[in-house]
Amino acid sequence: MNRKQLNPDDSPVAAFGERLRRLRDERGWTQDELGAVMGYSGTHMSAVETGRRPPTPRFANRADRAFGTGDVFERQARAARDTALLEGFPEYVGHEARAAEIRLYEVGVMPGLLQTPEYATALAESAVKRGAITHEQALQRVELVAERQASLLRPDPPLVLVVLDESCIRRPVGEPDVMNAQFDRLLEFAALPTTVFQIAPFAMGASRPFDLPLYILTMPDRSLMSYAESAQMGHVERESSFVLPQLTAYHQLQAEAPSQASSVAMIEQLRKGTP
């Protein structure tokens, strides 16, 4: 039987797969047998072992339980996932999953919390074609989008306030049906009882206080933190003297932007193909 040789030094994903195979071999389990224990198919197990599929947090957690390894696989999966993300973003995502309130402003692209799987895939595949990321990293990005959205479905969901620059809805991503489904997703989001949705139109001009994406979190203990990023890196800020002015500017942005009803009407017009 020919087995792909695994080199844990190739990448964090390869290191995860090598450990998974080694511990499975030590116990004399086949991929199908381990998959049955963890709730995955043998094909899925093979893909993770050989690095063709990156491990998700859920997969890593189940591997730790199956082998009794504490959080070893979870930490390795985190390292593997972080290779596809900007510096600072993994830290932010961990806080986002526990936040009581999420405020975000996005420019040029739909925020991950609102992306459909098709939209997220189109973005990731475009990055692969440009050579910016690998195919494995593209899969990581799409899976992370789903994981972040799942965290919003917890029993006590956060209040999510979104202001999108008009460029987010004007920039086509993927085929027309991808954008139409994305517009439907925005309308569904706006109708939720724990959300506020607004579009900041181009006409606002210089009255927009932000030129780059910004996320502001209110944690359960009412502490604040923000996350901002450039093309090269992201930064989590906890110092209130920096975060409070950003929060004030965000409230001013909300006050200047059209209402949710007007913003929803703009999306509905685009959905119908009218300017």
C-alpha cells in the first residue's frame, strides 16, 4: 500500500496531519475507524492527514477527545488556520465569538459575518488565482467565515450593528447569481431582531469618519476593544483612550448614514437590477 510521505516541517497543516496519522497508527486504527469515532468519513480523515484539507476547530476538538490529548490538536489547528489570516485577526475572532455587541464598518467587500458561502468562495478563489494564498488557505478562509457566523447563533446572540460603505454592494463578486444571493442574505440579516443595518452612500463624501474597515466589540463585562486592519496586518486595541473616540465616530457615522429602511430599499433595488 502506497502512503503519501508526510513532512511535519512543510507547514502547520502538514504537522497536524502527521501527528494525526502517527497517533492513529499507534492505536492500530484505520481512517474509517477513527472517522467513526470522530464523526467524519474516512475520506475526510485522509484529506486532513495528507494536508489536502485544513483542520477546523471542531475537527481538532474531536481529535483531542478521541486521543485524549488535551488541547494539542486544537493548538495545532489554530496555528494552521492562522497562516491564512492577517496578523491580529485570529486574536480578534476569539473575542468576537464572546462579544455582547459587535459594531462593524466595512469597505469594498462584504464582511465575513454576512457573506454567503458562495460569495466567500468566490473571494477566496480569486485570491488563489492571484497567487496571494494557497488552495488550502482558501479553504481555511471559507470555513472560518462559517464558524464566525455560527457563533452568532448561540442562545444569547450579540447585538450586531453594521454600516457598509456603498462600495461593498456595488462591487460585483462572482457571477450575478452569487451577488443576488448575497443581497438576499443582507435583507435577511436586516430583518433579524438583534441587528441594525445601514449603507453609507458615496454621497456622504468626506463626512464618513473612516477610510478603512473597523470593528468594535463590547464584551459581556462591558469592556471595549476594537480591531482595524490594513492590507498587511490587523491590530486589536483594548486601551479605552483609543477605543472610545472610535466608538464616538461610529455613532456619528450611524447618525449621518441613511436609516435601515432606506438602506434595505437600496438593496432591494439592486436585487431587482435597478440602479
